[in-house]
Amino acid sequence: MAFGASGPFHHEEGPLAAKALTGTCCKFGRHAEDQESQPQQLFPGVRLHAERSFECIHSFPASLQTHPQMRTRGSGKVASLRSQQAGAAPALTAEERRTTRGGRRPRDQSGWRAEVLEDPHLPPPPWGVTAQVCEVPRPWSQAEDVVEPPLPAVVLTILARNAEHSLPHYLGALERLDYPRARLALWCATDHNTDNSTQMLQEWLAAVGDDYAAVVWRPEGDPRSYPDEEGPKHWTKERHQFLMELKQEALTFARDWGADYILFADTDNILTNNQTLRLLIEQGLPVVAPMLDSQTYYSNFWCGITPQGYYRRTADYFPTKNRQRRGCFRVPMVHSTFLVSLRAEGAAQLAFYPPHPNYTWPFDDIIVFAYACQAAGVTVHVCNEHRYGYMNVPVKSHQGLEDEKVNFIHLILEALVDGPPMQASGHVSRPPKRPSKMGFDEVFVISLARRPDRRERMLSSLWEMEISGRVVEAVDGRTLNSSIMRNLGVDLLPGYQDPYSGRTLTKGEVGCFLSHYSIWEEVAARGLAQVLVFEDDVRFESNFRGRLERLMEEVEAEKLPWDLIYLGRKQVNPEEEAAVERLPHLVVAGYSYWTLAYVLSLAGARKLLASQPLRRMLPVDEFLPIMFDRHPNEQYKAHFWPRDLRAFSARPLLAAPTHYAGDAEWLSDTETSSPWDDDSGRIVSWSGSHKTLRDPRLDLAGSSGHSLPTPPHPRDEL
């Protein structure tokens, strides 16, 4: 169902205009006529009334009935809450109302009210409150003398601007929160968009909004930009103020609605842990943030703040971010995603706008709120005991939406590796993917059939980057025996030993070599000019596709003769490798480990095949450096001639292994394998090799290994 003039509700655009879509009969055009008009018995002595004459009846407290955001179509005739006194009896206090009828409350935590009626079995009430409502959730047990308090009521705040790239995954995460939607309200606003954010939100609200207790929809179509902004990612003072005003409106709505909590979550923050809301509420803290992971050391909290309101580095940040210490820790600021308890002491003083009268810090919503917490004596915490989800690293003010989209795609890929993966909502239309081979003749993905999780992750990663890959069934070393290898012409290179453990070749390494060898054969047989080869344990660096395309364009423009280009490897020797003239992102490859990602030319494939490596086999990542004459072992090199492979490497590298030796999730089918000539079936874990250890010198663009400059802006804290 689409919103707008043709939908069940109309709305007017403007700073205060919005549609009120409630959790009662008003939800998305459901009228009072659809409801039972007879009084509804809630529990003994209390029942609810509905009046058929009302076109649309809201169950909001009286303070919201005249709120400018609570507009409906038609006559605009809405129900009101009327207090009726019986005789001269005074109105009950809040405490008396909570204890009326032995624990049964005529008012629940969401602010709904019911009429307390005279009952022959109960003493007459001293007062009555009539609520003209269509339908009210029943959070209290109807069992005699049993009170089952409902879960706290929570408002989820959605503030979207140019978020088309992340909204499907963001909304999908909200859908999967393990929390009853009858206890959740949505406060949604979108503005200054140049993309499809408004339409996406409308589509989603039409599909799921009926499930929530209340929905406020506050779109603003024009203008599409701020007058003084340099681009859509430029934070001007006017933009900060508008955002603070929106957050304040959401906060005011939550208070008036009677919510217990309000959750703020940026639209590029993806809560992959569906228990996040429950876990945060269980902490019982006034302001608490779930620590979110990102592609770098960036996260949604500060451990220190200067007297001027700027970020201050502390010794606690990295141990917290890296989960070397776990728990909930008091911090001066949280941002992007955090939960505010509206019942906490001092919470009534919290505000986003206007700033506190004594405020002198930078004019920024996250810093304004941090100051408000400090001034109100409200503590702020961040919790990192669980993995809650991911947040996108913000782009710089001069960058555009495409840069932000590229960053978010990388975040999706990181979640596929580290888990749990993001899942997009099925209720929004997404732009179609158009995978291609990026100018290569083939994109091969070597994958073991018994590792379906790796295959699925790899294909999902390529799909997100719009790369069309073809799976090559890897040769499984566990299926090999001496007879099969003799028939294939496989024999060990005389004298070969692993450079670290001293072991011989493993069957896993034989299977790996044969898998790559089959690709070289296909390249030569089909005359493929250039191909891209992946193993199935690749972690892609940010903007992998764009950077690889630019690299290949530069190589072609310079007419560089090449046979092989490493995209991911482990540089063995410590010395600096020679740069390639006029190609700043390419170096001449030295002795290297790993074959997880590389580009191969037809000439390169023919050279590798011509050396007849199956008759004198060693691991494929030892064989390649021999072929470009950079292997340090002269005895090995003597078996191969010519050694004229023209090999280069991307700099910085574009890919790395998903895991390293020592990581909890690390698994190797070459290091955990039997010796090549052992047919007993025993599996040996060769822990002595250093090949699979992390290289501390790896220069991965965008990785957390980069030093981080002093932030020029308070928002760019890391």
C-alpha cells in the first residue's frame, strides 16, 4: 500500500506535519466501524468502551490529542479522554491508581485508560475514567489476583536521510528484534533526500506498520539539500540543528505516549543480534549503548572527552573496542545507537534541543546530548559483552553517497565473515544487482564441496559487489591416495620440506595445487586472455571491485607486460619491494606466501604449465615464487627453467585471509591433513608452520592497522 493522496491517510509536508498511525483501529486506515462496538471486558471491574460514531479513534493520552503530529483524515473527529469524578471524592494519585483493585491497574504503562465500573462483588469506586477507544492490548492477566506486568513500552526512532543503500538491512534488523511489536512504537522521519529513502520507508511501513502499537510518519520532500552544504555528507550548523529538533520531537512523543524507553539507531547501524533490545533493557541503566563493530577502530562511544567537548584518547578505548575487557562501562558519551530510559532519575531533564543554557561545546547532536546527560547527572554506559551489530564508518564531508554505499557494502562483507550476517527486509524493493566479470574472461572461485559455508559466503560476497563468479570444485586432498596421484603423474619435489615445521607435502597441499592447476589448464585450452582467481577464504578490502578495476585500467594504459598480479598474499622478506614506474598501486612481487586471490594472463598460464610442476610438486605458493625467480631456495629453483614469470602485486593489498592461525575460527585444509604419501587416513594438524600467521606488516587499505590522525572535527573521533 502506498502512502500519499491516494492512500488511506493524507499528510501535509512541513516541519510539524505528519501522519499518526496508531496501534489501535487507526492503524493504516482501519476504522472504528471494523471494531466491536460493545464494551470489552478487560478484567473483573474494568471494561473498555468504543463509540461507533467516531471515524478514527486513537488510544493516545489526552496530551497527544491536540499534538500537531496527530492528524487524521476526514472530519478529524477523534476520541478524547474524559475524567469523571464520583461525588466529591478526590482524584486518585498515581500511587493510588497503581494499587487500585489489589494490583490491577486501570492505567497501563503505555498510558491507556479504562473505566473502573461498579461491580456487585467489588466496593464502588470513588472515581471513574472513561476511555473511548476501539481496542487496547491486554497486558494484564485475567487470572484472579494475578498481575503479569507487560514488557516495557519502547519507541524506535528512525531518522533517514539518503539511506537507500542501508535501509533494507537496517529495517530487516528492526523486524527481527525479539520483542513484541505491540509494545513498540515507530517514530519515523526522513528529509533532504536525493535518493529513494522516502519511498522505501513508505513501502516498509505499509507492510509492517500495522503490527506496531503506534506509528508516527514525518516525511519532508523538499528541499533536497541545505543551502550552505558542500554535499550530502557535509554537516552544516543548520543540518545539526534540524537533526537535534527531530530527535527532540521523537523524545517528546515517547514521553507523551507513556513509553518506558526510546531507542535511537542510525540507519547505517545494523543490529544483527535480535536480542539487543532485551539485553539493553535488562541492564537497568539510564542511557546505554550496545557497542557496535565497524571496518576500523571506529565505534559508537567515547572513553574520554576534553573540557571543550572534543574527543580525548584514553587507555581504555582499545581494550574495550577489542573486547579485551568485557562488560558495561561508564563513558562520557555514546552515539549513533543507544537506549534511553524515560523512567530513570534525571531523565526528564534530558534534551537534544535546545541545548542546555550553559552549553558552550561544539554544536553537534551527539555532544549536546552528552552534555545534557552530564548536566542532569545521568550516567552513560556502553556494553560489549555481546556482539550486537555493525556500524558504517562515516565518510568525510567532501565525499558523496557513492562512497558511503561502497563503505556499507564492505560492512556487509565484514559481517559475512565475522557473523552474524546482515539480512535485508523482504518488505522493501531494492535496486537490482547486475553482476559482471569486470572485464575478465572468467572469475574462478576454488571451493571444497565439504565447506558449503565458505562457498555460500564467498558467492554472497561476490553478489554484493556485483561480481559474476564461477565455482571450481576443489580437489579434496582427503580423497587422494597414492594410486590416484600416480595416475595423475604427481610426485614430490626432491628434498622439499616446509620451511618452518620441516614436514613434507600434505595431501591438502596436493589438492590445492591440483585445483589451481586445473584453472591454468582451462585458461590455456580456451585461450582466455586474463582471469581472476579466488580461493574461498578471502576477506575483501574496502572497495575491492572499484580498486581492482582502476588497477587493471592503469596497467592497460601503461601497456605493462605482466603474467600474474597478486591481490592478496603474505610478503615474506622484510625489505621494501620495488615500485613499478607510473603505477603507484603496483610493486614487483618478492617471495610470497598464499594464493588466495590473483589475476592471471594467458601467457602466465602457459608458462606455469610448461614447467610441468606435477612431476616435482611442492605447495603452489612455493611454486609461484620459483617461477618468477624470487624463491630463496636454490635447490628447489634448480628443478625449474625458465623462471621468467612476470609477477607483480597490488599495493596496498586488496584481499586477506578470513582468519589466521591462532584465531578461534581458523581452519586450514592444507595445514590439517595427512602427509602426501600416507594412505592410512589419519589427519595431522601441522601447527609448526608460520605461513598462516598474521603478517603485522600487512598494508591493508582501510584496515584497522592504519594509524589514525587527530580528528579535525568532534564527530570524526576515530
